[in-house]
Amino acid sequence: MNAIKIEILGTGCKKCQQLEANAKEAVANLNLTAEVSHITCKLRITNYEL
């Protein structure tokens, strides 16, 4: 099974910090192999492509 990549896009506010924590907790609870990263750079968020 391939690793999952989860990217949280946000400036670092309390809500996006909580979202990152929730994502990490969900990954752990589901025993998934996943990389959770938090992108806070406004330029990178603006230019983000799916």
C-alpha cells in the first residue's frame, strides 16, 4: 500500500494547528502510513495546485 500524503494549508492559526493535530491523530488511530505536513507560506498556498 502506498503512503498517503496529507497537506494542511493554512497560515498557522489555532484552527489550522488543530486540523493538523486532528489529521495526525486520525492517521495514528487508523494505523495508516501517511506523511502529514503543514504549509504556512502564503506564496506557496496561493500557488498551490492539486
